[in-house]
Amino acid sequence: MVVTRLMLKSLDNFGTSFSYLYPCPLEWDKKSGKLTYIRISMKLIPWILSVFGGMGSIFIFCAVLLGCQLFGVARLEFSNIVLTMVFLCLAMFAILLEIVFLFYAESCSHLFNECVLQVKKLGFGHIFTEFPPQLDPLGIILNLTVATFAIIPYFMYPFIAYFGLDPFTQTLHNLLIPSNLAPPPVTYALTALRFSVVAPLIQGNRLLSFFTVATTLATHLILTLISILSKATKNVRMSGISRSVIDIYLNTYQTVQIIMAGTVEFTAAVTSISMFLAIVMSVLVNFVTLKMYETVPLPFFAFFPTASVLVVVLIGVMFPMLVDVYENCGEMYARWKYLVGRSVDKKYLTRRLRAIRVLRFYGGINGYNIYICQRSTKLTYYGVILSYTVSALLSVERKNVSARE
């Protein structure tokens, strides 16, 4: 397992695609090839306005619309209810993830940069291959993901504005005007706000692009380290299993262990938030794709099949990698325990192995680790997605969806 130039190229493409935006808490520096972080300062004011002003207003308006529909104050068409739920979930996920990145930007950049450093050190500078021995599907997927997220805002926004699908227009026409609560100033203000949707839309796609590429590469770097350490058992046997040879590899492993322990609150929060959103978004976009193709305007509808495929691909690429960290590390640890019987200094190697633990990714929130990303978790997670998707599709017949419009 190696990290290819094509994989790292996706971060460069990300930096180029969104270089016109304002500074964000986490940035990719193409010159140094490192993740950099920006502390809370005046530089982040445009970012704060976009996230907490733009995305926050979308979240509030969507929540108000759905609340009014729930309590009978407003009457929305079924397609508008589903689309409002999609906007609400995306805005909520983006705000939560931006907050996590804001508070843990330093930890995140340190984790990524240190993993790159350790891979280069342990791989003796040859681990980043220019031409992989075979096709590099992960590198292709990451670069296509960056390109997709860079294009989507400019494809979606014209149709959102034209068909009045944004929450501001929906609030005006479905809540305020029927209730005679829309004086001219309010009408003009909400009409103007519909044009501001493009800013949080671009920011949200930048966030999703960065999150996908950075987390996938960071996990792949950890898997690369585990692969190198696992294969090192052959080198250790050939070298006589001396203390100096053992220390070369186990010191690197403990470095990664310390890094992951120091960033566990960040990784656990990001894992749980992204896994929860993946379930919700997978169910929603699949429902719209299979049940609402006659009610959602056709140009805008093209987004949902694309999103459906993208969600499935990202889940299939990212989550198994989190599981592989725990499973592969367990196999590597078993190999090192096997070397104890062949070691000249059994006590030293035993003491070193007792000081390390199997690396793993947790899912949790606010410092509480709820579950471990392991093989049983993957099977349960896929089962939950399939179960809720089938339940949603069977709950409403397609002819009833059209009848509710």
C-alpha cells in the first residue's frame, strides 16, 4: 500500500479550485505541501459571516418552515418538504463540521503533517510513487470528487433561484404571504436574500471537498504506516531482532499512537457526525431519485442521482478505510507478538509491546467515545442504511407523491 502522487495531487487541485475564496481555519499550502491552520482573527471574518450568517440563516429558515408544517401553520407541497429537509441536513452538517474544524484545526493539521513525515521517514523517501504499478482508483476518485464539488454550486444555484427552491423564497410564499405577514420591506429583504444562497453553497461544497480528500488521505497514510510496520517483521527476523532494529519501527508506531490519542476528540466527533449525515443524506437523495423524478424540476433533479452515486462511492471508500486501521493493526500486532519467541531480548520486546495498543478510530461526541470502527460496525452501518432506505421507499407510493403536490 502506497500513497501516490495522484492522491496528493487531489489536494493541490482542491487548493486551486477554491483559491478565490477567503481564508478558512484549515488551508492546504501547495508550496510547502502541508496543512496550515489559521487561529481566530480578523482574517476569518468573511468565513464567519459565510458559515454562521449564510449557513445559519438557511438552517433557521428551514427549521422554521418544517416546524410550521408540523404544527399546521404552513402547508408545503410534499416535494418542497423533502427538499427543505435536504437543505436543513446539509446546513446542519456543514455548521457542525466547520465548528469542529475551527476548534481542532491545529490538531488536524498536526495529525496530517506528522503522518506524512513519518511515512517519508519510515519509507526512506520512496513511499510517494510517481507511477503506481497498476491503476490508481483511489487517486482518480479523489480528483473527480474535487472537480465535482467545485462545479456543483454553479450548476445548482441557477435552478434553485429560478424555481424558487431556496428556504427564503419558500418562507415568503408558503408562510408569510398566506398569513398576510409580508409587507414590502420584508418581501424585498427575502427576495434579496435568495441571491445570497450562492455564498454558503460554495462554502459548503468547499468544506465537503476538503473533508473528503483530507480525511481519506490521512487515513490512507495511517494504513500505509501500518502496512510498512507489518511487513517489517521480515526485516526484523533477518536483522537478528536487536533492540536498535526494534526501536526503529516501534518508535514510529508509538509516534502515530500518540498523534491519534491527542486528536481522538477531533476524529471521534468528525467520524460520528459524518456517519450520521451519510445515513440521512443517503436515504433522502435515494428517495428523491427513485420516487420524485416527476415532481422535482428536471434540471435541478439531475443533482440527486449524482449525489446518490457520490454518497455511495464516498461511503464505500472512506468507511472501510477506518475499519481497516483497526483490523490491519490487530494483524500487525499479532505478528510482532510472534517475534517475542524468536527474540534474543524477550523481556525488552515484551515490555515494548505492552506499552502499545491497537490503533483504532472511535465515533463519539463531546469527549465520549461511543463505538469503535471495526468489521462488525461496518456490517451494522450498511444494514442501517439499507433498512432505512427500503423503509422510506416503501412508505410512500410514487402515485401518492404526485397526488400530494
